[in-house]
Amino acid sequence: MRALADFFLRRLVVLGRLTVRWPDGQLTTYAGTPGPEALLHFKDRRTVRRVFMDPGVAIGDCYMDGTLVPVDCTIYEVLDVLMINAQSRPYDMPMMRLRTALRHLIRRLSQFNPAGRSLRNVAHHYDLNGRLYSLYLDRDRQYSCAYFPHGSETLEDAQAAKKRHIAAKLKLDRPDLEVLDIGCGWGGMALTLARDYGARVTGVTLSTEQLAEAQARAAAAGLSDRVTFELMDYRKLHRRFDRIVSVGMFEHVGLNHYRTFFDVVKRCLSPDGVAVIHSIGRSDGPGSTNAWLAKYIFPGGYSPALSEVLPTVERSGLFLTDIEILRLHYAETIRHWRRRFAANRDTIAAIYDDRFCRMFELYLVLSELAFRHGSHMVFQIQLARGQTAVPLTRDYIQAGRPSLLDLGVSRPGDLHATP
């Protein structure tokens, strides 16, 4: 197996440098043109065999088990080298091609998310100890892509900018508009729309932990009369709303249920209503969820290509009034999360353990690099039931965006890739 691993790595690494310490202590360096560098140690032969038979799952499992160990670097540097090279030849091994094809074939089965299964999937990730999320998210607990107008914003400012950007697209042009928030999380978006825009908001979630926190936050902010949070599956919604927003929830819907989702949006949207759906997507066409992420982090989850989403929008009878693609914004968001997680690692390890920390570190690294080097992006689609629900041009969106002065940013900067 080592000979096969050596053959594969010599073909794979054409950019940067990866040094491998094998179980017998021998070092082998694989190098291409100048780029990122890392040193990786395989502690035993079984780890070598597992990783090269099924890298999609085994790299994560072995890192969690402590048998695949970064040396004088972090797992970020290791995966940075591997993923930046994998983009040039992602299917170099027959076994990898076969596993990828099989995952694609069964993806509809893995994304079959009826109400009961959706509830379990949500609990798997979102009903973890609430303190965990407070240790690496922003103060408002926005667990989705932030918006960096200039690149130098703090995480708090960028998340505030994201909420204002979405609010501008919702066209909240009069008080007391009834707004539905599908997948409301810990309530930050709903509370912002009520407090800053005078909306009356109903938020629905399948997470009991998020529900309790959102309700407590509404009470503490004195907004319980304007914001209501409910434990409810989106498919049970039948009320009409002036506006509908969904941020970071569509990734959990599943391919089989897209038509149902947009039918619900149409059913619940008033004739002159506006909806905004914010979701992770992929720019290289249909694919399948990373097997390790599906196993440990987001069971039933999938980030779709727009070619998989738009046909169901068309069949729903809704008008597609705007699409925006956010590139690298999520990479920057997760970079902030990853650094905050690292700064609070000892506290998180006391809540869970070191293996959990390695699992979460890997999740954040894989996610960041998928946006930084891979095909992942974020799309925002605006929908309406009527052609005249929004103005003829996008000027009203620009007018509603926060300024540098609003955000307290002294000077613009560029999005950058620093570990």
C-alpha cells in the first residue's frame, strides 16, 4: 500500500510541498512549483491503507483518532496542500472515481429528509451544547456566511452587513410587515428585522436548543410582542406572509424536497410579497456531499448547484427577480470562526473532549478550503409572486446596504487567505 500511496502522491503534488513521515520514520517529500507546505505523519500502516483506500472519510477519521498527525503545522496546512492540488486532478485513482460515482448515485437516498428524519438531522448538529457556538460565532450567533463589502470588517460587522444586505432585498418599506423566517437559528435575523425595520416576524426551527435561546433573546430584548418563534417543520406552514426569508437552511432541505420547499414559499407568500433564500451552493454543477461531513457534521445535507434549484423555482410559478453569488465571503467567515475556535479550544475540550475538538477543527478547515480553493459559493435568490413586487433596477438594494461609516470600518482591505 505504501508503494501505491507514494505513486499517488508523486502524481498529486504539483503545487507546494508535502513531506510525509511514514510509520517506520522515513521521510519522503513531494514537491511541485512553490506553494503551501506541510509535514504529515502516518503513525501506523493501517492508517496508510485506510487513507488511500477511502480518503474522503479516512483522513477525517484518522485525524480524529490521532493516527494521522500534522507535524510542526496544523491540519489546515496539510489540507491546504492536498486540496489545492486535488483541484487539478480530483479523480486520479480508480477507487476514488468509483466511490465518487457511487455517492452521486445514492445522493437522493441520503438526502431523503421527511419530517422525522429532518428533526433528527437538525438535532445532530444544532442541539449541541449551546455554549459551544457562543465560543466561536459572533455575538449574534449568525451561523451562516457573513458579508464583507470591503474585506477589512470584523466578524461582527460583516454579519451585521449580511443582515442589512438581506433586509434591503426584502424591501421592508413599511412598518408591521409580516415576515416568515424559515430556519431561524438562534433568532438573530428575526430580532434584527423586528427591532431595526419594524417587522412582525415568525421564526420556525427544528432545533429545541435554538428555539429556547431565540425565545429567551426575544424576551430579553422586549420584542416578544413582535417576534414569535416556533418548533415547526416548514412543510406545515399555511399562513400568508408579506415577506419570507431563509438563511442557511436550504442546505438541509435535500434534492427530493426542493419542489415542496418552493411550493410552500409560494403558498405562504402574499400576492405582492418578496422572498430571499440564502444558501451554500456549488459552481461546478451537481455533486455529492463530502462523505466525512455527511457522517459526522451534516447528515442529510447537500449544497446544490443552481442548475438543480432553478428548475423547481420555475415549476413553482414564482418569479425569479434577482440572483447574487457571494465568492470567498464564506471562506473569510469561516477563517474567523476557525481562529476563534482555536483561541477557545481548551474551554471547548472541557465541555466535550480532544477528539470532538479535532472533529470540529477538521469540519471548519474542510469548509473554509472548499470555498477558498474549491467550487463552493453562496447564492442569494430573490423571489416574488408578481412581476411588480420589486423595482425595475437593483438601485434599492444598493441604497439599503451599510456604508463604511455605518460599519465603523476605517479603510477597505482585500479578501485574503491566511491560515
